[in-house]
Amino acid sequence: MESLSSLPTDASAANPAFGDLSALIIDDEAHARKYVRLLLESLGVTTLWEAGSGAEGLALYAEHQPSVVLLDVNMPVMKGDVVLTKLCEIDPHAAVIVMTSESQIGVVKTFQQLGAIGYVLKHVPRETAVKMIGEVLGALVGGDEEA
């Protein structure tokens, strides 16, 4: 298994428009935050914040108002659905992509109903994750840019 720090950067995935976006990663696992950071950086996003808990993520969101949030579902203390609900209370237009290992359709539907604009499984190949995130980011910047 390749280490996270050795993941290649795919220059073809980078989109200049994504450099104007900022992102907040909320995940209780440091290695998962690092992986998501690398995915976002490969797409051209350079302004990033990381939170290891839901409470920390909510505070960072309130302070920085990032363009997009990448949110884990299963976290101790404050689960992802609670974080998403609170994010939408802070900002009803918050753009949240759920990143998780949970693939049950009920979980996907719950997060969509709560306001998530995207859902990416953590265990998909890196290229697939980059493509999926890139498509959501493309919609945020007003086009259908492909990663």
C-alpha cells in the first residue's frame, strides 16, 4: 500500500478555478484528513483547514466560512449528521461533501436530506475520488468542469 505522502499529484486534475475555493476537512482520523487534503490539493484547492472533531469543525466553519466542507460520518462525540445539521444552521447554503466508508443507501439518503451536496466513499480508488470531488467543485464554481 502506498503511503499518503507519496501519492502522486495529477497535474491534469488541477483546475485553476478551484484555486479560488477554500475547504474545511472534518474527520476524527488524522490520516484520513491528510488523504483528503492531498486529494483537494491535487485538484488545485490550496486554502484548507482541518478539524479533528465536529465541535472544532463548527468553530472553524464559523470563523472562516469555507467554500466547501468535506465531512466524515462516523466520529466520536458529535456524529456527522449532527455536524451537518449545525453547519446548515450556521449557513443554510453550506456546501458539504460527505466522505465516509458507509455505503448503505439509507445513510446516503439521510445526508442528502440534511443538505449534503455530494457523497464520496473513502475506499474508492484515488482517481475516482478526485473525479467525484472535482465534479462537485466544478458545480460550485459555476460550471461542469471535469477533474
